[in-house]
Amino acid sequence: MIVVDRAVLSTFAVPLMDVATIVTRGYLFKIVHRFNYTPATYLVPTKVSESLRFTTFTHTFNLASGAYSYYIFEYDTTQPTPTDETGLNELANGILKIIETSNIDGNIYL
């Protein structure tokens, strides 16, 4: 589960390297509300670092507070940035919780 503050630049890490298949890869996130299934939101967060264990991102989530399902797809950065997941390889999925409260530095420590 990824937990972030709403409308605050947050840093989060996801284990992706063991499933990635493209050398020059970018990551497309698909976000879907878990209860009302509003149309999906697609975003490309900023990749901060990549190690053998985790890929770290930063992003400001301006969606309404609540629970969302997230799906992460890889794409080739030598191609135009995709606008949806058509033809892309799904690497991971899980739950994204966006909350209204904030902590001191905007980072989530698990």
C-alpha cells in the first residue's frame, strides 16, 4: 500500500526492477477509485532513483482523498509517452491511499 498526502509532493518507493523488461523504461501509473470507479487517471511520476530493490518516485497527487487501486506499466522512453495502458506490460498493482493530513516532511516511511 502506498499512502500519500493530498496536494503535497510525496516520495514513495515500489519494487519494480525484478519485473521490468525494457532497458530505456518509463513508468505509467493508472489510478482508479476503489469505490465509485470514476474514469481512470493516468500519470507519469518523476523517477528519483532506481536500485536493484526499489524504484523511487515523487509526485503530487491532486485527486480527492480516498482509496484507489494503482497499476504500474512500463513503456519505452524512446517512444512518445503513452496516454493509456494499451499494449503496455503491467509490472505491479496495489492500493493507493490519499489522505488529507500531512506530516512534517511530506515523505512516507514504512
